[in-house]
Amino acid sequence: MSRLLSHLAVAEYHERGFHLARGLFDRDEIELLHLAAKEDHELDKRSFGRADGEGGTVRLSLWNQPGDGIYGMFARCERMVRSCEQLLGGEVYHYHSKMIMKDPRVGGAWTWHQDYGYWYQNGVIEPLLTSVSIAVDQATKANGCLQVIEGSHRCGRIDHVLTGDQAGADRERVDEVLKRMPLVYVEMEPGDALFFHSNLLHRSDQNKSESPRWSMICCYNAARNDPYKDSHHPRYTPLSVVADSAIREVGVKRFADDQSDVAWLENSKDRSAKLLERKPQAG
């Protein structure tokens, strides 16, 4: 039986803006993903950096179509897709996935932002999107775990401006939000998965520890929220859901060399943040 979110988990997501599903993937499953990612030369070759404005750089790789390899089995498995359908109230499709690679001592920070602050530019009418961050490595305060502002999804979309290579939410408003809503450090074990709303404010610190923090983030859009224009991320594309057992079936066959069907996004194609203009603030 697929491990779907409980009614309480769905209610928590809508109230707090996120839900942490402990052990959504078991040790064997996450080890398959860990081995594939760490040994995937194509993933490494396709990675690019995003300056964080603090002297560090975040390294990541992105792709639109989930494919039939190990990454695709995680993104397409029932426990992921059906859970997102519960959260968004209907059919979803794969918007894109990415691997965030915070390597020891050099992994950069992410500034405060909302994902919908980026995706709004792509013709997505409503914030009916959700992201699922799967911990490939242990995530702690020391190695730059995700930080979220609980309840901030209820603030609506906040203006974003470019800082370095990243688009960040209006800092004056974020500071005021932090005075009223709690800051949560989301520490995770490998296999844990964080479901979070597209308007939830989140960030992460640089990784100054000796431990890597890699995470795979799968993003989904509601089918009824099909963008009104083309962009570098897809419009509605029916998602072929696979059984949860497909992770093991594909993973044990091969790891990193089974990624020829992944539609990688190069640096120049990751334009969500770059679409934001540097506009003067009103006042």
C-alpha cells in the first residue's frame, strides 16, 4: 500500500505551509538515490552555480521531464504524486526537479524567497504548486539545512528582486514577517521529505561544515493551473505514475548511467530568477 499523507498531515500543510514526512523513503531506497547522484558524472557535468550575494555559490542541476531513470522513479512514484494531489486538490504534473549540491565548506546560501515569486513570471496564474525536498544527506543547522517561516504562505506573493544570481523576497517585508511568525530550522535525516507550499518563505545558510548536504527537490503544478504561456518549465504534461516498488526495480539495475532521458536545463535556460527586473522600490 502506498504511503500517502494522513488527513492530519494535509491539515498541517495548509495551516503551517509545510509538512515534514519522516522516513517517506526507507534506507534502501534513499541509498539507491544517494549512490546514483554521487556517482552520476552527467549530473555533475550539468551542474551550475548561483552566487548567493554572501561570497558563496550554490551548485545545482535541473531537469524538466522526470524520465525513466532513478530520479524519475522518485518523482513519479505513487507516494509522491498522490500525496501532492491530496495537497493541491486534484491532478498534478511534474513542473521540474533539481538536485541541490551543498558540498562541505563551499556550499552557498539561498536567500529568503518564495518559489512562486519565481514561477509567477512563467505564466502560472495561481500558487497551486508544491515542492518536495528529499534529504539525500543528513541536513542540520551546521551544514545549511532549510529554514522556513511557519505560516508565511498566507502572506501571499511578495515582491522579489535580484541579489547576486538569486531572486530574493523584499527584505523589509521578510523582516516584519519574522517578527510575527516563527522561524523553523528543518533538520532532516536521509529519506525524510519536506512538502512545502509555493508561497512559503524559505532560505538556507552556507555549508561551513565538513559534511555534504545534497537534496533532490521535485516540484509539481496542479493540472488545472496550466500556465497561460510557454516558458523554460513545461505547461501541462500528463504524468505517468509508477508504483512505489519501481524505485527498487530501476535502482538495482543501474545508477547514474541510466539518465539519457533526462532533459537537463543549462544555466542559460534557468531563467525564472532572471526574468525579474531590477525595479525601484516604491516609497
